[in-house]
Amino acid sequence: MKRFKGFVKKEFYHIFRDKRSLFILFGMPIAQILLFGFAITNEINNVDIAILDYAKDAESEKIIQKIKASKYFNIENQIDNEKAIESEFKNGKIKAVLLFERDFAKKLENQKKATVQVITDATEPNVANTITNYTQSIIQNYQNQKNTTQKQSVSIVMQTRMLYNAELKSVFNFVPGVMTVILMLVSAMMTSISITREKELGTMEVLLVSPLKPFQVIIGKVFPYVFLSIINAVVIVSMGYFIFGMPIRGSLFLLAFESILFIITALSLGILISTVSNSQQTAMMLSLMGLMLPVIILSGFIFPISSMPLPMQIMNNIIPAKWFIIIVKSIMLKGVGISYIIKETLILTLMTLIFIGLSIKNYKTRLE
Amino acid sequence: MSISVQNISKSFKNVSAIQNISFEVKSGELFGLIGPDGAGKTTLFRTLTTLLIPNEGNAIVAGHDIIKNVKEIRNSVGYMPGKFSLYQDLTIAENLAFFATIFGTTIEENYDLIEDIYVQIEPFKNRRAGALSGGMKQKLALCCALIHKPEVLFLDEPTTGVDPVSRKEFWEMLKRLKQKGITILVSTPYMDEAVLCDRIALIQKGEILKIDTPENIVSSYKKTIYDIKTNKMHQLIEHLKKFPTHYSVFAFGEYVHYIDNNIELDLQKLKIYLEEKQHTNIIIQKATTTIEDVFMDL
């Protein structure tokens, strides 16, 4: 036990004296959460739009005034034909065009129904989506006002067209994703690097010729990272909760349990990587290419799995991060209990056991 | 017997590193492995410290079989690899404390053993190991290898890359450790260090060429060696190699070492020969035989 304590103390010295690893450990989670949190925000302000008003009557003018009055939109200019829409978008000055049909007021009066078209530049899907929602609520508001003062109710039909990217995907929730990436990064990459560093600097040779057993060396190496990863998970979840209002509907205890399980999965992967690489650089490349990219791209964090081709969807099943993201989303957003995520939990457990088994098989107590 | 090596061979894939090596080191002996880079010294050290399994043969170190009793050996030997293998981001004191802890001992317990060495680096004990000079690093590494009071100490090229003064100090430390009863197996590529060992093994291309005390090795060398120096050192070796009765010629410091086939060399004849080749300021004198001369002849 004293040996173990001495070893862990040494590991902490390594971590706290290496500014780069300290930055990755604590700077990255905070930076990522803030970046994702504020960059992928759904709020829009002062978006430039254009108006194409074929009606030019009292009703359309009132709606335009209402839109002008809101802080969300800024009417950049008025255009007079549909051909101009395309060029306005291509110039990139505006994000949306509001098109009022001919005889807007008259139709509203006679047919009780008129159409406003909202055409958005969907190269930025989130912005396009939000603009549509905001305009819709402004027009809805106007319609309601009108209906309370009139006997016969009217309806303004809103047609939306998303240009350049018709199939909009819903905004993902970034907290589970960032948490997965960070735990993977800290646990797998940092441990694999810290173990291979001993090999590279030759200190592993000295450790091997010492009474320390291999498992003592490994546990001593990963223990500090379990501890630091838990701190990171807590930081990420609380930032999500307090700064971005991410709900935690399920049990915190369950969330903690699943996070620790995933940390252990990632650590065992890190140990496995360190058993097959001899230099820090190899370990880093393996972790980055083999872990980080799949976690970011294939786990469903950024790109929805359902829209990937079938072979890739099948391949995704071997990525531990995929299961953890499902677990975290289920607990935090749906508030489910263990019985709903038992399958995912068992898969992660099985993966962990396989990784540990392979690591033990690959771990060398000698130099060859 | 502290170390007893029997017919050890080790090869990596198809490249043979050491072949059929056997030797014995007595308790409390300072035994040197002398040989150039790539001779197989490090492979031999790693085999004896259980880091490599020999393809053939076996060895007993401190009474334990290196193949079967790995755990016992790892408890009773001290090993200092050729490459500086301490934690560069830990201070001297932290490194020492760490190695004491993992061997289940404390610095205080075996302080008498390392005291002589440690006092020299103690003024810098809060300095990180990475910021130490080569000589200080080696002293620290030696302290760390000694902290658990090993029966046998393996030092793989401890003085490579260390300045001459520190090298001298280092060998004095080894002598004192020997007096404390620790068996030491040390390797070095420096021939001048060989005479400081009790016995040496000359090793080249994975094979041991000779094992004896340094004195015996030198005195058993029967040929006479001459130091030769002229104004045209560049051509000297070439010209000497064309001298009919030459045996071997090689550069040795500021002189060229020349060995003749005849035990009694006619110095006058050699001088005339060199003068014919336009050499002037010719100095020819008998040299003292060194280990290096013996080594070059093997």
C-alpha cells in the first residue's frame, strides 16, 4: 500500500509539473463546453433580412413594422423581384427573405387567408431554423391580435423554404458529447501517453527491475486519471446545468455510476494502446486517430447516426462513446432509470472487460 | 559466486546479439565488461536483470535463477541502465524517495550506503533531475540503484557522456561500494577504466575474447609496442603498413602504435625506411602496453 501511495504521488507530480498535460486536463473541458455552448447557441440577434413585398398594402406594412420592431431582425433592404433573391443570398448579406404575395390585404379580407413566404439560407441550418421559428411567432402574434378585434378569424399561412440544405437536422445536445470526448481524451490518451513515456525515457526498464508488480504499475498510473476524470465529469455536468440550463432529469447517482464505468472503459483502452505502442508519439496518434475521431464523428455527437449508411451504422456499435452518449442523454434528458439503459451499460461493461483482458495479454513484464 | 553465467546466447529475430557467453563473478568483486558499442554489453545486462530471456543457457544471479526466479532477482539486484532513466521532472530528493518507496525501504534505512555519494548532490536536492549535469545525473542514478541495498549492482556504461573528473570520482565511489561487500558488474567502452576493475572480460561482437585481471592481460601480451611520431602523421600509418615486417599499425593518441612481427625490431632500419618516404622529426620509442593494445590485437 505504501508503494502504491508512493507511486500515485509520483504520478501527480508528473501531471502537475507538465503544463501541457495540465492544460489538456483542465483547460480543454472548460474551453470546449464554453465554445460549444456559446457557438452553437439558438439565440439570434439582429439578423439581416430582405423584404420582397408584392402587396405593398396596409396589412403587409403592419407586419413589416412588427418585424422591424423586434430586436431579432434588421431589414437590410427591400427588393422588388424574385430574381434578386438568389443574388442577395449569394452576396451573403442577408440570411432570409420575407415574401408577401400580391393583394395580401385583399385576400386576407375576402378569403380570410393569405400567404407569407419565408425563404432562408440554410447553409447554416441552425440559424435558418431559428429564423423560421421567430418569424412564425411574430406573424402568429399579429394574427392573434387581429382575430381578437375582428369577428371573423383570418389566417396567415406561412410557407417556409430552406435553400441549399433542405433536410434540416435537429440541434444536438452538446453536453453529453463534450463530456464523452473529454473523458475519452483525458482517460485514454493521457494514460496511454503517460505509460509510453516511461517506456520512451527508459524508466520502465528500471520499474520492471523492481519488486513492483505490473498490475501495481498500471493501477498506480491510471488511478490519478480516474480521479481527475471524475472531477472533469463533475465540472462539465455542472457547467451544462448552471450555465446552459441542461436539465438533469434522472438520478445523479446513476449518472455518476455510468460515468465512472465509461471512465474505466476509456482507461482500459488507454492501457491497451500503451501496450502496443513504444513511443509517446505513436500512443498519441493512435489515441487521436483511433479514438478521438470516431468519438467526434461517428458516435452521434455531431452527425446523427441514423443518417449514416448502413455499414457505418453497424460499425458504430463498436465505439464505446456511442453507447455512453445514449446513456447520458437518456439519464439527463429523458430521466430514465437503470432498467431502460441496461443494454448499453452491459455493452460498455463487456467492452471494458475485453480491453482489460487484451491489455493483460499484451502487457510485457520484460523488454520483449 | 555472485554471478554465474553459463553459455548464454541471445538473438533478436535473426541477428545474434551475444553468443555462448560464460563467466563468473565472485562476491564483492568489481567485474568489468570492456568492449566497443554494439558488442552486446547491454543485451547481457538486460538478460542478467531478467529483462530478456536468453535463447540458450542460463545464469544464476545472487543465488537465483534468472529464468525461474524473476521476482527474487528483482528484489536483490540494483540496475542502472545505460540511458539516464530517472524522472526528469522530479527533483533529486523526490526521485530518491520514490525509488526507496517502491523497493519498500526508506532513505534513512540505507543512508550509510549512499551517504558518500549523496552528500555530493545534496546541495541540489530540490533541483529537478532534468536540469542536472551529466556527472550529477549519474551520481543520482547510482544512489537510486543502491537505495534498497542490493546484493549485486549492474551498471551499464555508467560513465559514458560524463566528464573526466566525474568519471574518476565515479570509479572511486565504486571502489568504496565494493568495500561494503556489494558485487558490481560494470560495463564501459573506455579502455582506461578497465585497469580500475578487479577482473575484466573483453567482449566483442557478442563474444567474450578474454577474461583475466587487467595486470595479467597486459603482462601476458608478449609483443613489443612502439610509439612512433613524425612530421607527416597522415601518411605515417599508410607507410608503416607497407613496411615488410609490420604486424599491426593503429593510431593511438598523438602517436601511432606499431607492432612488428619480429620480437627484436631493427629500429635503425625502420627509421631509414621512413626517411626514404620523406618523413622527418622521427621519434620511435617503446610504449607501455595498455588494455587497448591487447584489445586491438584480439
